[in-house]
Amino acid sequence: MICEQCGSEVVKKKGLTPKQMHTLNLIDDWIKEHGHSPSYTELCKLMNTNRSNVHGYIKRLKERGYVTNIPGQQRSLQVIN
């Protein structure tokens, strides 16, 4: 499946909404390209949404075990395979 917003391939994951899958794929692609996770501001720009929405998507990805981070450390999101 191809994302209509950014044109990237979206890998489906069980139990995730399309926006959550998109967020997960954007984080994973960013890490592969840049060597570190994107900031919330960068995700906002990529997804054309606000910080509150991005925070909610990441919160649910953490709750479902798809991403983790080091509390208090910037750019520490990691995708869990």
C-alpha cells in the first residue's frame, strides 16, 4: 500500500490505524536515512499535522509495543521489530 500523503510504502501492522502505521513507517524510514529518529516538529511537517496529534500517534505506538524511547532524551525513538 502506498501513502497518498508522502508516496512512501506503508507496511501494515496488526492493531494499528492507518495514521499510526504511517507514523511508524515515517519514523523507520527517517532513522534509516538519517541515523537518528525525527523530532516531533519534523514529524509534524512530514505528516502535515500538529504536535498534539503526533504525540498521540507515538503514545499509542509505545502502548502497543511498536516503538520505545529513552525518557528525557531527544531523538531517542526506536522502532521495535
